[in-house]
Amino acid sequence: MTESLQMIRAEIDVRDFQRWMGMRRLQDPDHAMHCLLVESFGKDLAPKPFRVMTPRGGRNGCLYGYARSDADALRAEAGICADPLQAAIIPADRIESKFMPTEWQSGRKLGFDVRVRPVVRLERDTSRIPSHIQRSFKEGGLRPGKECDAFLWKAIQHPKGEMQDSREEVYRDWLAKRLKKCGAAELCVDETTLVSFQRTRAIRRRHSRYSEGPDALMRGNLVITDGDAFANLLAQGVGRHRAYGYGMLLLRPAH
């Protein structure tokens, strides 16, 4: 373990990963990758947040993540804990790491790329939900205390046909609020776009039910407002489901 944040990059064998999923009867690749990382490197060393990129139909993919452990520590732990198939999925000689900066300058503008699950958690006490919304709440199959797509939640608060905001606008607002809430950065709203969107089914524990929700890729610019808070944001990730492939801020030059 190191005190400084590390960026991890590792090549993964997609076919061996799919074979391992089948043997373990795991159907959600995000949940499966979470299990693989924890079993191979341990809960404390495993990269989190992380992001997996796999070319369509390709044999090899790439894992990126942030961790307090470097490549040597990950290789050593996998050498002890990973089984042969797990070691083949993430070969030890294909794990690399680099130190991330320890200081971030306030006012610095950076580009970013992030996969997020833009959801809001609904009130457990439905009596606190305005009466004119409760009907749509029930008809939409939403349950108290559960997650809801941020776009859907905003849409049901408007009479049918009167929702003006696009999905991209709602998700940008969702991301801007999360960056501002932790005091780390300000989103350049006009320079941020929704690159792709799909609804995916997710499972977070073995033998539990699937939940369906938004899976969005957003790209844009931000301005750092507090260096220490921004360092914490990188280490913790953005939004929910950060241990399952969401919320990792991949940085790039501002554009």
C-alpha cells in the first residue's frame, strides 16, 4: 500500500473473463469484474473506482482504476490469491501503474471522461412526496427508498408532454451537483455532452434480483475549485455503483 493515489492499467483477456463468468454463473459483467478484482487482489488493494473498456468482438480489453496500491503490490497479492484462470484474465506482466499528482491547482481546467449511473434515491416516506406526483410514482412501478433514473424522476414531476429538459440536460445537472456538493470542481456545463446512453440490468449481490437503470458516458470539461477535495474525488469516484465500474474520472487536456 502507498499513501499516494496510483492510476492502474491492466490488460484483460475477454474470452477467459467470459469463461470464468460462466463457470461462476455470473451474468452481470460489472458485478463479475468487481468479484474478480476483490478475489484476486483483496478488498483493500483492488482498484476502485475502475473502468473496463473492451472493443466489440475483440479478445483483449483494458482495465483502468485508481488505487493506493501500485503494480508491484497487485502482482504480489495476485500471485498468492488468484487462481490460474483469474491470473490468465489479468496477467501479472500486463499490470502497470503510475503516481497521480499529490497537489491540484485550484482554477485548473481539465477535460474528463466518465461512465456514470445517474440515479436518485427516492424518499422512503411517500407522504413527503407531493400528491400530484404520487400517481405517476405508482404507475411507473417506482418503490420508496429505491433508486430511480434522474431523468425519469424529473419527467414524472411534470404533466404529460410538458417536460422540457432533454436527457442530456438532466444528466449534466446531476453531474454538476455532485461535483459541487463535494466542493471539488465546477462543471463546464456548456462544454459537457452525453456521449452515449443505454439502460442496463445490474445485480450487486449473488442470487439477488436484477435492477434496471441508466448507464451513461459523459465527456466534457471541469474547473478544479479545491485541490484536496479534487484529489479525494478521484480516489472515491462520482455517484453510486463506484465499486462496479462507474464513477472513474479519466482526465485529459481540456478541449
